[in-house]
Amino acid sequence: MTEDHTDIAPPRDEGAPIAEAGWLGRAIDRAGIVFAIGIIIAMLILIQEVVLRYFFNRPTIWAHETTVFLSGLAFIFGGLYCTARDRHIRVVLIYDILGPRMRRAFDVAISIICGLSAAMFTWAAWIMVSRAAFTPTGDFRLERSGSAWDPVYPGAIKIFLMLVLGIMTVQFAILAVNYARGRR
């Protein structure tokens, strides 16, 4: 008796997005380097701030808000990055005991549910952005931090969150379609 191995997944390349993520997953994966560099820049800014503050008694007014902003961008993008690489948190108690066909059905259902959730969060983010980026008269003006430096980081990060959630919605749709097709 021969075994049918058509539903057995090929070995995964741990350093790349999953094949089901498609072209968008590959683009997300490549963009990840920008946010990784942002974390390094945030670290360098903090080192500079420590040196300026404690060795020269000349602290800056911009270092803290900038590092929080850069780190926030990286963490927000991290959710999208994990989606493209299928590295999100999953309760594997049931998932791991499923056969390949049932696992594929679960992958489709999970992708659809996550996509719908991401779409709803995108809408909620739009409501937040409409308040943070537009005046009551409709003019574009980003929300500012209110600090001495007063950057537009709060408004900018809200727009970025909305965009990432929108892209995540599309990524989950691509995953659902590709899982349903059995594409690897």
C-alpha cells in the first residue's frame, strides 16, 4: 500500500516568509530590515542621551520621544512581519494533532477570522486617525505630543498603525486564498 504525500508540507525555510504569504509576504519580509535598523538607531540615540546627560550634563529634549516612536513603529510592524512568516502565537493543543487536510481547513478559517478582525481594527484605527490627523474643519494637522519639543509622533504612529492593519487585512486574505488552494 502506498502512502499519499500530497498534503504533507515541504520543509519550511525558517528565515523567510511562508509561501502562502505570496508577493505581499515577501515585500513585508524585505521591509523588516528598515524597522530593525530603526531599533538600532533608537539604541544609538539612547546611548548618546546617556553620554550627554551624565557626562556632559547636556540632555536633549528629543531623545526619549524619538526612541519611543522608533520602537513603537518596530513593534507595530512586528505583528505584520509575524503574519507573513506564520510566527504568531497559536494554541497548538488541537492544531498539532490534526491531519494535513484538517490543518489546512483550520488555516483557512484562522486566516479568515484574523482578516476580519484586522479589518475591524483598521476601521477603529481610521476613527482614531480621523481625530488625530484632521481638524474639525477638515484641515490636515497631525496630533502633536504636547512636550517641549512637540513632535507629530502621536499622529504619525496612529496613521502607521492604520496602514499596517490594512495591509495585515490584505495579507490574511492572501493567506486564506492560498491555504484554500493548497498552494505551497
